[in-house]
Amino acid sequence: MITEFHQTSGIKVYNSTIDSWGFSAAITNTNHPELGFLFMIRVNVTDGVLPPGLHDADFPNNLYDIEICYSNLRELPDDLDSIWMVGTMSTANLIVSHLQYQT
């Protein structure tokens, strides 16, 4: 399970479908203190919603680069800024492009 990989420096998900990624397998500062980047390229998520495991309240403090491109992601949680930007380094990059985002 992903929670056992405590020294992971980055996660790349490419050309995949994420059927579920729940809080029990969340990326967290407790389990992933060295995580520096998260790339999701050409990834489909269930119902076009960011999986719960990617916005746990204990978000990794060292995560400085989040990139989501070419995804069916349609919406983001309303409180995402309080989770991602508080937990991440102040110099964090957040890049989202080519989504099916609805305003």
C-alpha cells in the first residue's frame, strides 16, 4: 500500500484511470514526509472529482510541485487552498491545464 513508502520523493501517474484513492491510502506528511512532486498526466478520475486521497488534511509539507494536465477532472474541493497551500512549501508550483473543469 502507498502508505508504506515513507521515503518516496515523487509520484508520477501517466495515462491511467484512478478508480478510487481514498483517505486510507492518502498521501500525507506523516507517511510521505519527503514527497516533493505529484504529476498526473492524461489521468481520468472517477466522476471527474479529485480523489480524497489527494487532499488529506495532513498534506505533505515538502510537496513543492503539483501538476495535473490532460485530465477529465471537472471540479476541485472548495477547501483545497487550505489543504494544499497550507501544507505545501510556500514556493509551491501548482499547474493545471487541459482539464474539463467547470466553473
